[in-house]
Amino acid sequence: MRWGGFAGCVLAVLAAGCGKAGKEHGELTGKVTMNGRSPGVLTLVVTGPDGKTAGGNTNDAGEYRIPDPPQGDLKFQVIAPRQVGKPPAVPAKYGKQGNGITYSYTGGNQTYDIDLKP
């Protein structure tokens, strides 16, 4: 029985070490504002130079967290949920690629605040 416990510990240590080998883990965080205020809950999608994407949502204060974004020059899309009878929280142009929101992410933990223009 002693070996069974030891083998279980070894397997647990090996499994904990398994993951995306060679990839640096990090996150991109920040705050989205428009006219100095949070536009509410939004979805952010980033696309890296290789076409890989990652994303996250803002909270009510406009703060976001995107775990493990692709490295390189990122292009952002900011998408507001549709609300019946109300105008969009952000202009529709921000939901499309090529909207001018970019950031060069080099890995690790970084902060990028986004100030949208109406």
C-alpha cells in the first residue's frame, strides 16, 4: 500500500506539470470607458497576427480580463449586447475588425485601458 500512495503522489505531480508546454501564461486586463464612464457589460474579442482569438467580458464598472491572449499585435472587437428599445451602448463600428483598437501584447500580465469615442 505504501507504493500505491507514492505512485498516486507522483502521478498527481506529473499531471499538474502537464499543460501547454512552452507557452507563457498571462492575462490582459484593463478598463473600457466611453466619455469617461463605463458603457456597461460588453464582450471583448482579440485576434492575434496568426488569427488566434481570445476574449472576455467587462463587468458593470467596465473592467475586463482576457486570459492567455495571443502574443503580437492584437486587434480588438468590442461588442455590446442588444437591448430591445434602447440604442446600443457603444457604436456598432467597434464590433467590427479594423475599428482602430489595437495593442501589442508581449506576454505576461499587462494592462490596456480602452477609451471609446462616440
